[in-house]
Amino acid sequence: MSEKMAEHSIVLASVPEDTGDFVRLFVIAAPEYAPALFAGTHEKVTRNCFRYKRNLLGFEHAHFVKVNGENVGTILAYDWILKKKQSTKSSLLTIRYMKIKFFTQMRHLQWAEYVLSKIDDGTFYIACVAVYPEFRNQGLGTSLLSRTEEAARKAGAIKLEVDAETDNEGAIRFYKRFGMNAVEEPRGTMIDGQEFEFIRLSKDI
């Protein structure tokens, strides 16, 4: 069934006014993985990292889709150059806000950084995309992806990539409708007895 596009606008995120929506949407994007990965500190980490420039969770990498002036969805994405430049600051901020839990979760965080979200040169990576449930099926997520694809081309990227949990069939269908296809075997990890498995989807641009 085709989506009926809602009237909307897409704007670059700003702080502090967009922080609350980003935190809520970040959790919607990964409702089980984010709490497990950050050992329950996910809201604190995302809220604080979002405020800073030059880190991979920072507001300067996020856009919001607005309907009637209200944030209803977000996308956070960056290119391979920024990934290399900003990983260290991102880790330092994560340590600051996770405190001792960073070290208990270190191997899981390293897996997320160096295995799950590893990207090749020429890649523009989508780290988070989410729309509030009541605003889905209105073309808003597709609009966010289209804007990001445009930004990726301007950055000189040759492909757009995202990781989706293999049991999130709705998200996988959504990405495939946008022209993205699975390019690797699923990768999995275990956190506190809970298994998470992801598939990489990619689109040449």
C-alpha cells in the first residue's frame, strides 16, 4: 500500500529544544538493544552527548521531521571521515556519563563500534532513524532517508548504509522499499543472556 505523504518540513537539530525528542526517538529505534548496550544509562548518555558538537551522537548529525511545528521523527547519520575523526571524543563522552558501567560494558561497546557499525571509506552511515508510531505510514521516514541520501551525495559518499535488527521485519521492509539491500551475513552478540542480531543494508548512490 502506498504511503500518503503528510505535510512536513525537515530541519537540522538544535539544542536544547530538540534533546527530549531525540532521546525518546533513540529509544524507539532500539527499545531493547540501547538499554542493554548502555546498561540502563542510555537516556543519560544520549541526552548529554546530543548537546555536544564533534561526537557521533551530537545534534549536528541529526535532522528532525516536523509536522505542524512539532518533532515527529529523527535521523542521525554521518560519513566515514567523521566516523574516524569523532570516535575518540564519542568514547570519552560515553565514559563520562556511563561512569563505572562503561568498563563493565566495554566489550559490548567495542563490538558495537568496531564490528556492528564499522564502515568502509565512501560510506554514509545511518546510526538512528525513528518516527513516533502515530505518525508512521505517512512517508515521513522515507523523506528523512531521501534527505540523508542527498547529504551523502554532497559529502562524496558512494553508498548509504544502515544496520537493522533481523527480527525487525517492518524496518527491513522499509529500507528495502527505499532501495537498500542486505549485503552481509547477519552479525550477532549476547548481552546479559539476551541475543541481538543485525543485518547490514546498503544502497549505492
